[in-house]
Amino acid sequence: MPIALTTGLLSLWALVIAGTDFRQLRVPNSLLLLVLVPAALVQFIHGTGVLGLNSTDALTGFGAGLLLGLPGYAVRQFGAGDVKYMAVLGLLCGLGGILAILLAAALFLGLMAMALLVYARIRQRKPGRMPAAIALSAGFLLFLILSGKFDHGL
């Protein structure tokens, strides 16, 4: 499958996850498995991931995404779905990719927190929970754009 088509489908997947987390404040396992299983199979069969990573980079990214998400889960700032989403993004993008995605997501989460606080202040309500997968998806899309994954065939 051409990389541009793969990138487009992964982008659509990330947007669906963001929309689902916005509406339901959860990231369903079914949406994660939709990409995890085929990505892991491609990695295993071909030795190269859907975005061109070798197996070592993909597994390192998967582990890093999982390990970096666990502290947020431990202090109840991330849900389990967010942590699993980070792991899948790490599998797709590798260690450098997941670090870049998490840095961008942290910036997006900061902006979202400020907007949520202003909104809560205007409405005179206590701020609610933030859907972290929106920021993770934004970081992933930014990573795809800046890494040139859309430049191949589109």
C-alpha cells in the first residue's frame, strides 16, 4: 500500500479517535485494535512497519509510549485508553516519533486547559475532564506532516 494512502488512513483513524474521546471521554479498544493488529502483523511479516520503521524502532516506540503514559494514568490524568493509544502511536512512529508526538500533545493539552478554564470561568462551573486523545491525535497529525509522510504521492 502506498505510504500516502497509509498516512491518509492513519490520519482518518486519529481523527475518529479524537472525535470519540471528545464525545465519550474514552478511547475504545476496538479503535486501537483496528490499527494495532494490522500494524503489528505488517511489522512481523515484512520486518518494516506501515510507516517504514524497522522492528527495533517500532518496539522501542511502543514500549516508550506505554511507559511514558503510565505515570499519567497512575495520577489519574490519563485514562487507560490514552496510554494504549500512546503505545500504538509509538509502534507506528518509533521512539523519536512518540517523543515528538508527546511534546506536541503537551503543548496542545496546555492550550486546551487554558481554554477549558476560561470556559468554566465564564459559565461559572468547575472545569471538567479533558479528552487527552484530542491532543495526542493533533500531535500525531503534526508529526506526519512535519516528517514528510504526506509528501509521497499526494
